[in-house]
Amino acid sequence: MFKKLMILCVLTFLTLALVACGGGDYPRRTDDTNTLYVGRREDSFPDSFMPWLSREGLAPTVSSMIYNTLFSYDTETGEFDPLIGKEWYYVDDNNDPLLTEDGEHDYEQLAEIYDTPEKDYIPVKITLHDDVTWSDGEPLTVEDIYFSLDVGSNHAVSNHAGALAWTADLQHEYDEGELINQGIFTYERGAEDAGYDIPEEDKDTVMYLHVDKILGAVTSLFTSMLILPEHIWEPIICEDNPLNHSNPDGELLEQYKNPVGSGPWELDAEESGSQQIVLDRRDEYHLRGDDGGPLYTPETIRYILYQEVNVGIYSLLKGHIDILDESVPPEYRRLFEDEENIVLGQSPSSAIETLVLNVNPVDSELTPERKLLTDRDFRKAIALAIDQEYLIDNVLEGAGGAVSPGLMHEHMEDFYNPDASKLPEDREERIEKANDILDDIVPEKDDSGYRLLDGDRITYEILGHPGQQDTVSYLQVLFADIGIDVRFEMQGARPERTFLYHSRFDMTLQGCIFSLENIDIMYESHFVNLGATSNYGRLQNEELTSIIREMRGTLNLFEKYELIEEIQPLIAEQYYKIPVYRRGILSVARDDRYIGYQEVIGANLMNTDTLENLEWLEE
């Protein structure tokens, strides 16, 4: 009831605002240029963009538009699409490409050659596009790639722990600032000595890497590391003045504020500030559209700051912006349904919301109630009580979807296992089975039907942020059917450090994203490793650990797919990270200046597919 009243109040507020507010001098209304106005909810906009430092708010988005990685990853096809890199492949002992007759990676040959103790690494050949330039006009070459990967491997110069993680599977190692093992080779930097014959005419575009014997080893190198211009950064960074500087000044600060990138957009520093960010399209960008013209439609993108999402929604309805780079609460759908020139988009989130149970707390944090969670049968009863459809209808207003207990999206067709769970679908049958299990473990109940442990009601606190209170409230209703009491506990700032890494919680809500792009790292992080990892409940299961490591170590992609299918039922049967739902991403735009907005899994309508497919309705 409270939720419905709150929604009504918000809708009434917005309606009054629309009626009360007349016109105004808003740039979009009189702008006849090809400029996309994008609303974004933030406390403030950043004023500097060191790409590896930028993690908050709009900064990562802007950095990824100004800079490029070597390749991008297509989650639907599992392929790496060209960006700075034109093509790549594994090579054999003669440096010949390991490709099948139809030009695909030959994983069977790869496994045959390199899956032996005698081989310490896999060599990878990369060829760049020959027409990539930096925004200052300088050409981009393999020396920029070498510089970026080399700095990322050298913490003494980068001062960036994330870069060390990105380059962890690259066999290019530093020890206290000294290079002890070279794993990047160009014409100018050791290729000939390492046995790689690079013709002089290819010296700017061809390079080799030595990577660990893991199929996912190239992923973070290709898709996480934003490539930096050597001619800009090499003269100004050193151990005393690292790339990631907490208090930059001088030339370092100047480059943070005026980034030189190779991406499709360039920051207009003079027009940008704390209230707006302006990006201009680089018409010299090397990737082109199907018609040979610019890859993206808008000539300029103007991000407008809103500190409240309701103000952004109002501004879109009034025509002050073209699109919100924001997920709109599902209960706001009715506000847009009868409006003209409004496009509503809904795509499934790539993140799966799970309820994580503390299954293996450290001794100092082990309580009698947490000890119950160490029993897999007890956890199974918890899983049986969760009704995803009920939560989707009540928490998400129907804007979401159910998720397999194997925690994999069904659109991952190559390795999705639809049989990951053997739990019944019927709600009544599930509750009956759950109560049968619990009657054997904790049969005593109080007058309200809640189960008792040593005479006290069994109560668990679910750690979460304020936006998750509704979810916990409805979980409370579901768990009452099996006699388990749950309550919301505010997680506060940095919950990993204060609660999760130290076993100081009962249950918590956690978003999980698993795909072929990240699975080698994330499966171990979520289900194997202990300490400062995403394995908050400290699960340890020998069978699951063994098969995850086998999956991570195989060099045969088709065998990897089979192992991922086998892993999903094992994850489901742990009843450890229990799926709650997958949110639908509801987003909104106007179609009176642009048409062609695209719905993409895991994104709102403001995405790269949209920017490629927009059509500007010139007046």
C-alpha cells in the first residue's frame, strides 16, 4: 500500500509540474544542429578523464567513448569485434595462424599443440587497422599498444591495481619496477629475437603477445584495457609521477582534463563542466558505417546533469532532452504510455539479482542461526520458498524475468543449460517440500508459526541498499510460509569491507553477471576464492571447484562449452546464490528529432547500437 501511495504522489508531482511550467529558453527546442541531448542523473559531472582512474558516475562512459580498446566483445556471438585491432589469432610453432578452413579459430589444434607441460604460454598475433589516429592527428601504432600494456603490467608506474588484474594473464612481468619477463613483442621491441618475423612494412600494425594457457587470457587485454597514446603519456609519467595519481598537477592534470584518445568521440573541454559534458564526433574515426559515412549519427552529444531522476523525466516530457541515459522505475510506465513522441524501451538486464547466504562464516562470526545455513538441505528449503514470479510482479511491476538457478542467461545459447534445476515449479508443491525439510531440522514453532532454534525465533537479516528494501519486504512474505523471519539491514558505504569480506552478515542481495567474456575470472571469484572476492559467503565445494578449474584450463572451446553446461546444475544444487529475478531495463526517449533507438540486452536506449542506427529528422 505504501508503495502504491508513493507512486501516486510522484505521478501527481510530475503532472502538476507539467501543468505549471510554461515554456523556457531550452537549447534543444531551438537547436537545428545534429546534436543529441542526453539526460543523466548524477550528483555532479567529472572534470577530468584519466581513463583507468575513471570509475564513478559518467566518467567510465565518457572515457570509453574517447578511448578505444583493441577489440569489443559480442556477448551473443562470443566473438571479438574489431576496434583498434583488425584481426587476431593464435599461432603454432611456425607462427602460422591456427584457423580452420572457414577462417574460425581452430581450438582443437590449439589444444593439441599447447595443452602440454612443455608449453609455458600461447603466442597471439594481433594486426591493427593501418588508419587509426589519435584525436591530435598522430597515427596510432603497435608501440602505443606496447606502451599501454607495459604500463598496465608495471604497478610502480601505473599505480593502478585494476590494470594489474587486466594484464594478469599476460606473461609480461615486473618486479619492483624492473622488467623480468617480456611478453609483448613488436618490430622495435624484441620480435626478431623472440622468433617473430615482422616485415618492415608491417612494423606499425603487427605485434605478438605471450598469454597464459587459458582461453579467457586475451579477454581483459582485448576489452578492458583502454589504449593510451605513448607520445602523450610516456614523457610525463614515472614512479614519482604515476599515471593514476591521487593529486595530479601540471602536465598530468592537463592531460586528465584534455584527453587525447583514438575513440569515435572527442571531449569539448571548453563547453564541458560540472553541469554538462559535450562530446564531438570524430569524423576521421577509422571505423565507418555501412554506407561509408561516419559510424555514428549524431555530430555532437550533449550530456545534461539532473540530480533527481524525476526532474530528468519531467525534462524529457517537456522536450528539453532527447533521451534519458537512465533506467526508469517500472511504475513510471503509465506516465509515458499516452504521451506523443515518446519511445519506451525495455530490455532484460544482464545482471541477475541473487540472495547470497553466508554458508561458511569464519569461526568468530559463526552463530547458531548461521550454522543452519551451512546445511545444504536447510538452504534448499530457502530456495524452494523464493517465488520469482511473485517478486517480479510485486517488486518490478512485471518489468523483469525469471532466472535459472544455474545463473546463466538463456540467450547464451551455446552453453545455457535449461535443466540446471530439479526443483518443482508449482508454488504449493515447493512450500510443502520446504516445510517437510525444515520440520526435520527445526520442527519447533512459536504461536505465529515461525520456527524456533533453542527457544528463539529464527531471524535472518538481509543486507542491502535502500533500493532493495521492497525486495526484502516481499521476501519476508514468502519466507513466512516456511516459518523463517527475515528483516532488512542497511549495508551502508563499502559493505565489502565492513560486512561481507569478514563474514559479518546472514544474507545479502548481490548482482551477478556471467558470460563467456568474464567466466574464467568470475566463476573463481564467486564460487572458489576466499578473502576479498565476490564469494561473500565463502562457499567451498571440491566438485564445483574442480570442474571450474578444468573449464578454465581447457584450450578446446567446445569442451569449455560442455563444462559450463555441467557447472550450472552444480551451482544450482549449492543453494548458495539463489536467483531472485532479473530486472527489465525500462528506458525512455523522444522521437521528434531522432528515430531508430535500439533495445540491447543489459543497456538502456542510450547505447552504441542506438548511436549507429539513429536517423536525424532534419527540419
